[in-house]
Amino acid sequence: MNTVDETNYGPLAILIGHWEGNKGNDIAPEPEGTEVNSYYENLVFKGLGETENAESQVLSVVFYSQEVRRITNHKMIHHETGYWLWEQGSNTVMHSLTIPRGMCVLASGPFENTEDEAVLNVSAAISEQDWQIIQSPFMVKNAKMKSYVQQVKVSEDSLFYSQTMLLDIYGKEFEHTDNSKLTRKA
């Protein structure tokens, strides 16, 4: 990988840095209904440079780590690591993420860049051939994620994301949603 500072990160450049937020909202499934959690989080993005695939695809690579805790008791409710990738020369971004519950997602979609903001839209589904969800046998049997949709809107000082995971859990389908607004830490 090329780690020179001159990497063209395209729409991902604005992500790089440390972000914090305390306005997260998590709507999660429970056996008898729904649980709503307010949360705070730290999200750190680090540019790793470029990589090539088969000498014809050039990807700009941004690594990230996310830690999410409940406001009420400070218990960690989510941890995630992964990569955002931009395929140079196309309107495609990819989001590769791992959750320590035996789950991996490879999502992709388009982006929009304006002078002030980047908007990244990605999705994956268990039924998709190219952009898939991989999960352990336990998760498939007890809490299968069927689809994943995420939108990230980021400007110089503000990052907002919204994501929905369609789960097959507790004998029903449930849309588990998270949304949060973060600010760049100096």
C-alpha cells in the first residue's frame, strides 16, 4: 500500500480524523418489542493510502474504528472496525465492516460530493451476489441480518449517519436502526 500523504482519497478524504458524538439513537429488537438506547461514541478514520487489485483497479483506503456506549450506564453496546474504499475513476465507494458478533458486511454504492459535503450511500443484502453479509451459524439461526443500508453525510466539522439492518430475530423481521451526529475533534 502507498502511504504517501499525496494519496487521492476522493470522497473519503473528509472522513479522516477523530469524531465524537453524544446524540446517537439506537432502536433495537427485544423479544417483547423494541428497546431504544441513547448513546455516545468515538469514531476514528485513518488514511492508509492506495492499493491495486490485478494491476487495473486502484482503491483509496481509509481504516476506521468505532466504539459505542450507552449514555445511561456507559456499557459498550457496539464495536466495529473496517475500511472505507473508493474505487478511483468510478462513482463507487465500498464499506467493509466487522462486528464482534460473528458478522461481516461488504456494502457498496454511489457517492455525491458538493463543495461543502460528501454523501456516501451503501447497501448489502444476504441475497445479493456481489455485496453480501457473512455471519456465523449462530447468528443465521438466531439473529440473521438480511440487509444493511447506510447513509453517511459528512462536512468539515459534522458527520451524520443513519443505518438500518433488517433482522430476522425472535421469530419476526425487525428494522434495527441507528443514527447519530458527531463533530470533529480538534
